Amino acid sequence: MRYISERSTDPGLLVLSSLAEGPKHGYAITRDVEQVAGVKLGPGSLYGALARLEEKGMIEALAAEARRRPYRLTAEGSAALSEQLQMLSRVVDTGLDRLRIAAEPG
């Protein structure tokens, strides 16, 4: 079994990444996250993350549309997402470089 870091599948990070494309309601976020990351967010994880992100000012709820409430990324959420993705990019690049070096003969 392969270990998958909880950090890389953090619901908040996945929700912010989904909303970076534009406003979405819960079901659309869930579908997008599953397609992009291969992670299925259950209702508890999704709505818990939405509540925490909204409380921190990283997302905001928009007017409901036919019983669905869309959310959008705020400027603060966009900045936080950018910072987090840049840090993850450094980790990914370093890890891949180290794997490549370790696999080289001699």
C-alpha cells in the first residue's frame, strides 16, 4: 500500500484549488476535486472545509441558485492558495530531483 500524505489531500487546499477556476456549488466542487486529484470528498469533509475557509475569509458564499449555494475564492484565499501551491511545488521538485539522482548509476 502506498502512503498518501494527508497534506496533499487536504480538503481545504483541494476546495481552494477548485474555486480558483471560478465559483462553484458543493457538488461541482466535489466532482472537480475527484477529476483533478482522484480524491472523493464526503459531505462532512467538503462542508467542514467550506465552513472553515469561509470563517477564515478565504472564500465567500454567493446568493443561492435553485437550492445550491455557490462559493467563490476571495483575494485572501487566492493569495493563500498561491503561497501553498508554490511551497508544494518546491517540495515536489526537490523530491523528484532526489529520486532521479538516487536512481542514477554509480
